[in-house]
Amino acid sequence: MKNPFQDFRSVQYRKREIPLDRIVREKEETLELLVQGYLQLVEEEVRDLVWLVEESKVEKAYNAAIKRIDGSQYDPDDIDEFCALLDSSDKLPYLISGPAGIYISALVNCAREDHIVLSPKDYERSFHFLGYKLPEGKTLVLQGDVGDFAGSGLFGGRLIVEGSAGNWCGAGMMKGEIRVANNTGQNTGEWMRGGEIHVDGTIQSVGTKFYGNTGYRVLFGGKIYQKGKLLVPRALVKE
Amino acid sequence: MPQETNGALRETAHDIHRYIGDNLYFSRPDLEVKGEKFNSALLLTLLTGLRQGKALIIGEPGLGKTTSAEYVCSLLYRVPLGTIWGSEVSGHPEQTEEKIIGRPDLGRLNQGEEVVVWSHFVLLPTKIVDEINRLPETKQSMILDGVDRGNWEYLNDSVINREYCLFATANYQDGGTNTIIAPLIDRFDIMVESKHPGPNLAFHIGMTGANGSGLRNEELERGLHRVLNQRGSYEDRMEQAEELCNQFGEALTRGPGVRTLSRSDRETIRSQMDEIPFDVDANAFLRLVLSELSFCYHYGQRRFHEGCADGCHFTSYLCHTVRNCISNRFPKSARALSQALAWFLGEEQVGLEHLRAILPFTLAHRIQWKEETMARREKESRQDPLPIYMAKEAVREMHRRYIEQAPQLKSALAAACKITDGEALEPTQGDHPIYWEIRRDLGEEVLDR
Amino acid sequence: MTGRCPEDEKGTGVRKDWDALLREVWAKVREGHLFPELPQPEWSDGQERVALEIKDKKIALSRPFVERMSENMAEAEVMEGLLDHAVSHHLSCPWDFPTHMRLYGEAKKTLKEPRLAQLATDYFMDVVADTYVMRQRETPLPKLYEQLQRDRVDEAIHALYQRIWGVDLGIEGHETISRRLSRIPYLDRQRWTDSIRRFSKVLHSLLVEEEEEQDGADEDNPMGNHDLQQYSAQEVESGLQDLAREAASPAEFKEIVEDFEEEILEATEPNEEGMGLGPGRSLDADVLYYMKLAENYALPVCTMPTRKSGSLYPHHHAPWEVGMPYREIDPWTSFGKIMPGITQIWKRREGDIFGEEEDVPDCLIMIDSSGSMPNPKRHLSYAVLGAACAAEAYLRRDARVAVYNFSDAHVGGRRNLNYTDHRFDIYSSLCHYFGGGTRLQIEDIEALQRDDVPDIFLITDMQITNLAALIELFKERANRVTAVHIGDNDSVRTFRRSMAPRKNVSIFAVEDKQSIPAIVLGKVKEYLYS
């Protein structure tokens, strides 16, 4: 049979490559890895169709995320782009704010860089759990408003929110520092065990979780400042 | 063929072109190729004549459609104008096969012999049908085979023209005209408009008139008339006619001072044209054009009676705007005319620019646009009649798409060549219909299931 | 301008023929870009600072600029670089007017400020165009950029070029910005909307600083401004059509178009037909939106009607049989013999020829703009769009259109427009929104009746207070009436019952408003094309 393409037999076409091709290609490959990791995480997490905020579940999701990320090479720009990808969810089959935020936090925590800046102000959606378990030596700057549980479980790192935070900001944080430029929501510092939260705006309410059966309102260490003034710890208040 | 002969023949063709443009057919340039400006009707008619092609010339009445064809035929084929006039077929409803093609020799018929008296239209290599769209459709069907292959049959006899070109003229549709049937219109290589030359040239025409008298020679016309009316074999008569035509050629060189082409010259030119290769870009571009005009993801190929499926992905390509599938005569016409143009310009290869200049004229009469497509464009300002304008816009669009992905397309074609030869490569995946068609040619099932 | 200078500056005695040099360089550039459809560029005595100008696809190179640059580079190289840049804008980005507007729209969504959005769009288009050239062929563009004067944004862009092209343009710094910008897939056309958003975000702070420093002064881009003059009037017009079709709402269309109002007017040279504007008028983006959107709903080309010619023509031969008349015998094909089996007769048929175009009646459009109908300036109103489609169809057939836009007609909530072919006035009347009650003035409608019985299109939700009067009017009239109503209610049922015996009245109920244009067009097609 006649080869209808024989006129092109001698065409030795080699595309001119410029560094942009390599940069974009590498970036796409990295993002693809990150996306796959996220999708696998979500598939596991939403097997029961409902994702509830419980400490054990959050911890489990975080560990699963760490496992998926382990060994991946990425940089803060990749994290930022991944967030943008999550935000325009027409590219991903589903977005669940909780696991998404946990996954992003895992990415931040495992990144090589110590200083990472993300821009929630550019996103339409709110991500929760940003800054979850941020370790010592790491600084995470969030430009814009963030969702709930920002900086929860903070583990020595420095979280700076250049906007407002949602409810349960700094919940269960162990050590480290959270700075919020505007306001925080309810239950700020709930279950807090150490570290400092500085809020330059208003705090809707401070966490009042009972721990144990002592009947006392207790915050287990840590300090909350509002507009530079120490707000808690206050004296133990009997219920 | 030595370069000197190449150049000399080309110079002769240019001479003829110049002579017609300066003395006979006054017109404004409306086509630019490689920095040179031409009048499309004159240039393409000339190239069609050289290439043994068929041209449909449209235009308003009195704008030189028929006369331009007559001048080109006369000078290219060395046929006196009077002989050409005598051989023209005019389109009107009373035309019969006997008037167009031939009739029985009545004297011999009464003696019981079937001998055909062929019309001059059939015998001469230059064929002009004036106002072809005034021929009723049944009469148009009658001349299909002759128009297509130069094969004319009547009773039990036939004539196969050794060389011929056909020019048909058509006015725009008005009361009293028919459409040209689809099989006939597809056989034309090009459609071109003979435009108004503008008021200044029109004034000049009115004052001085085109001087076609230089293309007449009564003595030779009488001689040709005698030869054509003889009862000998077609071949004998053509030999004799050629001698007379060559005499006419000499008279043209002596008189008006224009060189002309003999039959062997014309054959040489045609073989020179045939040898001009397509460069890689022109080759790939033509394939891209063919793909856009034949592809249908849903139905396998374009068909006139099958509209586009809902939600078709390929809405940005021409396959979405046309109704019919492009015929295989189109690439033949495109090849022939673009090689002719390249030869005329003295180029060694057919390139994108040649193809881009020629394609609209080879497509204008072959594409049937969807109504909504035509409705969107009909009110746009333009310099050409709507079919030619839309063909030009279509070629422009496809060319832009080609420019964008030329390297990838050529790469895909090269890869396909290697795959066909047995190499284990992956065919290129792309959005454009050409990539889908390449994969289909390589045996993949790519269509909508 | 002849392009010749009297003496070559270097005194070699060789005259520099600028025109010839430009022709030579252009031929090379054109071939390298696979013969784009652009006319021969020209020289201009432009500014020394601005290298080129593109107007309606015509490229003009600034001779002072080229002369200045040729102190460090060969003239041919300067020209080649400039032409590569200009051609690439035509071939890759923005490619056409709708793409330009789309990019601007995305940039504006990110940056909010029109001026910043324009700057970001211009820079983005430059990056894409230049990167396209770098990928396609060897070009002296990097050498050219090395010589150019740069402000801070230019430096950042050139730092980007250093990364993505792998060349050294002598820039230091701008590491973070260039790194972030280098990750954008500039050459992937499908992702330009995302890309320009990211591009704008990254460049935002730098653009703001630059704007503040310049204090609002418009600094020309050395590589030529990206104004709308580079597009032909026809491109702008058809681009507006595409934009109207793709815009999510009239407000989105308006936002983009109003930012370019001056340039659109300049580029299109207001004409009554295309833009429906009169001299001295400004662009009405709401009206323009519906005008351009309606142009997307094109009706078929009016083909000449065919009719029988009234004459019989010989059509084909048939065998003669004994008993058949002799007068149809064809002696030629019968060879002069009258004999069954040999003799043939002509069968004649009437031919089909083209007839005459019939007159098209004028059209009266009655459109309800009461409070229950959507405000066409805020949301896409399919009612207005349907009315616009009908108007467009009649205007194309050289008929005229009258508009009766009604709400509380008895207290002035009405707008009458007498028969006209002035597009702007028609669309203006259609787009007007009263938002009050729903009551017609029958006298107004009577005043718009004519002897030649115009077609009537009524688009309403039928909750008309004086519906009975309207019914009586239609009963008395012979106009072809198409009533399109949205929803179902008692008034609708009353109207249907009353109009049932009337053959000239067609009523369509619409559940999905999006089908209004199709219904209207269907009826127009029936009226005008059958």
C-alpha cells in the first residue's frame, strides 16, 4: 500500500526548545503529583461520604497527607499554584475544604523553604486548617482572610494572617506564634496548650472548652493578646 | 530541459499576459503574489489555458468575461479570433446535442452510413461556453464527460481531444437563469470574477476600445473552417489545423509583435509545471485544508444531507460551516494551478504563497456553505462576490491555523511516515482534524462511537 | 517619505536605501513566519522612543528609532527584530480583537483598575508574542531588548525573558518576580485566561508603583502601543459580536467596552449601519450589547425564489409510437425515418427559473418592560434579545421597524418609535426599561398601523391590565401577529381562547426564556422566507 506520508520521509523536524518549555513541563509534572496525592487523600477520607471535624480524623488525614507527599520535590510556588488549582475546582473533581487545608498544611510543613507566603485573598474559596501543625523554624504568611482552624495544632512555627481568621483560630496549638492583622471568630484559642495568639482586631469569642471534669474554664497555657493587650490567661473562673 | 528553454517559454507566456493586459483586456490588479500584482481574472484564465484546465468566469454583463477568454485562447493556442467565435457554444434553452456536439452527416445517412459531423466546439482545443447557466440542466449533463475528460461521443463515434481548455461564463443569477448542476460545477478548476475595471479604464475602453482586430486573420480563418468541416479523421484534421495555427502564430509575431506558443511548447510547459515540487509547508497546508473540508467526527466525513451533531467539539473549524464534502478534483485543481503559478513566477518550488493565492479560486465554487454562515458574512464589506470572498476568508483562517502549528503538523506527518514504514512510534495527538485523520490513516479508531 | 538619506553617515559614499533594505528584511521575516497576510511595512518619521506602530495591520517602523538603535546594532537586525515582534502580535497574541478584549477582561477582574489592567494586558501580550518568536526562529529580538531603555517593569519582564529564553539581557535582580512569572505557560493559548490572571497578580505591586511614579502620565511603549487601531473596523465589529456572545451578562460586556469606548469609536469610525451610532454620539454599551448579540442569530441568506418559466423546453427524447403526434418528432435523432423503434420524439418540460423578490412588510415590535420582566441592563433579557433578532431580520431585508415599548403606558411608561431603519434608535427603544405596571395604550398601537399591514411581534408575560382592548385590536386587524409569552396564567388562557379562530395570530408559550430568540426567528423565517 502506498505510504501517503512519504513526502515527509526526510523531514527531520526538531522543535526549537526554550527554557520555558522545560520550566512549564517540570511544573506541570510536579503539580500533577501534588494533585494525585490530594485526590488519593480525599478518596480515602470521604469514603463515608461525610467529613467531620474531629481531632483524630484531622490527625489521621494529616498523617495520610504527609505519607503521600513524602519524597516529592516542590517549592512554595508549586504550593501556591496548587491552591489556585483547588480554588478553580472545575479542574478537580471535588474540593472539600477541610482535607484541602490539611493537605496544603502538610505541603507547607514538608517544604524545604522556611518562609512561605500564600495568598488566600486571591481565592474565592476558604481553606480551613491552614497552618496546621506548623513546626518550629517555619513561617507561614497568609495574605488575606482565612477559614476556620487556622494555626490549629501549631507546633512552634510562626503563622501570620494578613487578614481575618475564622473560628477556632489556634485551636489546640502547642507552641509558636500566630499573628492576625484583623479579626478572629469564635472559640479563638480553644484547647490551646501553649504559644501566643496576637489579634489586632476584634476577637468574637475566646475558647472556653472544658477539659476533664473539673468544671473549670481552662486554657492550658498560652496567651492571647488583643490589640497588644494581654487578654488571657485570666484567672481561673469557676462555673 | 535546459534552463534557456525554461526561461524563453516563460518569457513568451509573460509576453502574452502583457499583451492582453496592455491592449485587449483592461483591468485593475486585485491579486498580489510575491510582491507582484496581477488581475486575478486575466492571470488565472491564462494559467488555466496553459494547464489545460477549466475556468468558470462570472461577472456582470459586459465586463469582458467572454472576450477575456477569447483573447487568452487565441494567443495561447494560436487560433484566430473568428474561428473561436464560430466554435463558441452559447447557453440558451434551445440548445440541443446536435448543436453542441455533432450531428449525423445527412447525405451519408441516407446512404445507410453513420458518419458524425463534429461541431467546431468539440474539435478545437479552445472551448468556450457562453452563459453556461442559461443552459437547462439536462443540457448541462450532456456535456459533463466532454468537459471533464475531453471525451465526446455521438452515435457510435467519439473524439478524445489531445489537448483542450474550457472557459465557461456565467452571469449572476437573475430571472431566466438556472443553477449550474453540482457535478458540472465541480469539474471547473477555478471560478473567478471579471470585475469592472473602474471608471477611468472603462472610459478608455469606451473611447479607444480593445483592439482585437490584431487577432483576426480572415484567410486563415477560412482555411481552418475548411479543415474543420472536412470529413477526415480527427487526427488528420488536427494536424492540418495545427499547421494553419502555426501560420497564425507567425502572423502574430510579425503583426502585433507578440510571441505565441506552439503545441510542443505548450506540452513542454506542462511537463515543466508537473515537475515543480511542493515544498513541505505547501504540502502540509494543503493536507490541513483538505482535512477541514472533509472531516466529521460524528459521521465519518462531511455529507450534504447530514448536519452537524449537537455539541460538536470541532465548531471552530471549517467542517462546522460547510455542508458538503470537498471533492477529489479540488486537490488536483489546486496542484495544477499552483504549479502553474509557481512556473509563471519562475519559482523552483510551490510554496505557501502560491497555494494561498490559488486556493480561494479553486474552492469558491466547490464549497456549499451553511445558510447561517453565509448570512453572517453576506453584509460584510468586500471586493469580491460572496462565494469568492468567503473562500478567501476561509483560506485566510486555515492559513492562520497552519502558521500556529506548522512545526507540530510537519512533525506529525513525519512521524506518520515512519509509523507506516513500520517504526514503533506514537502518532501525534492534536485538536485539529488533520491529526485525527492522520491517526485514522494509521489504522486507529478515532471517530465518535 | 522617500527613505533615502543624501549621504551615508559613515561617509563610505554608499547611499543607504532604506526602502530597499526594509523590503529585503521584510521578505526574510515574512518567509520565516510562513507568509502572514500583512501588507508591506513602511517607514514613519515617528518618535525616537517608539519603535513601531501598527494601524489596521499596517506596520510602520520609526526611522529615528532605527537610526538611534543602529549605533549599536546593524540596521537590518533592528528592523528584523521589530518586524518579528510586530508580526508575532498578529500571529500569536493577541491574534484578534476578541482575544484582546478577553485578556483585558481577565486582567481587569484581577486588578480592578482599568489602567493597570491595560498595562498588564499589554505586557502579557508582549511576553507571549516575543516568546512565540523565540520558539519559532532565530531572531535578533534579545539583542534589541538589550539596547532598549527600561523602566522597572521592563526590567522585571526582561529578567523573565532571561529565564524563559535562556539569554543574557544584562538584568540583575527581580529574582522572585521573574521566577514566579516564568512558570506561566505563555504559549498555551487555551490557558491564556488563567495565565493572564496569574501574570497580573504577580506584576500587580510593580505596576502600581510604576503608575504612581508616572503619576498618571501615559508613557508610550517603546515596542509600540497595543491600541485598537491595529484592528480593522470589521474586526472590531465582529469581535464585539463574539464578546457579546461570550459575556456572562450585559454588565460584563459593558465593563469592558466602556473602558475602550474612545478607541472603539475611533477604530470603527461610527457609522449608522454597523454600530447604530450617529455623529457626536457616544457608545451606549447596553444597546451595543444586544445589537451585537442579535447579529449572532443570523437568518439564512435570502435566495431568489424559483418559479416555473411558463415555457416548455425540449427536455429528453422518447420512442415514438404509432398514434402519437408527429409534430414532436425529432428528425435528427430519427435519422429522417418515421418508423416505430427508430423515430424519436421530444418530451418537453417547463423550466425552473428565478423569480422576483417580493416586498417585505415592515415590522412592529411590542415589548413589555414592566416590573415582572428582567432589566436588560443588568441581566441578559431574552425578551429583548428575541425582539432584537426580529428587528435585525427585518432590517436585513431592507424593511423598517417600529417599536412600542410599554409598561404603565397611561402614565407615560411607554416609548414609541415610528418606523425607521436606524439601528441605534430601534435598539435604544428595545433596551429601555420602565419596570412599572403593565398597561397598553391602544391609540399608540393604532398610530403605528399602516396601509401595508406590518407584521407584529409581541413579547410579554401577558399580565396586561387592559388585555381585552388588545384582543379587540387584534381581532379587527389583518396583521400577521406573533405573540410570545412567558409563563402561563389566566390572561394567557383568555388571550389564547380569543385568538384561536384567528389564522393570522400565532401564540407561543415559553418555559425556558432562552428559547425566545429561536421562536421569534422561526416565525420570521416563515413570514419572510416561504
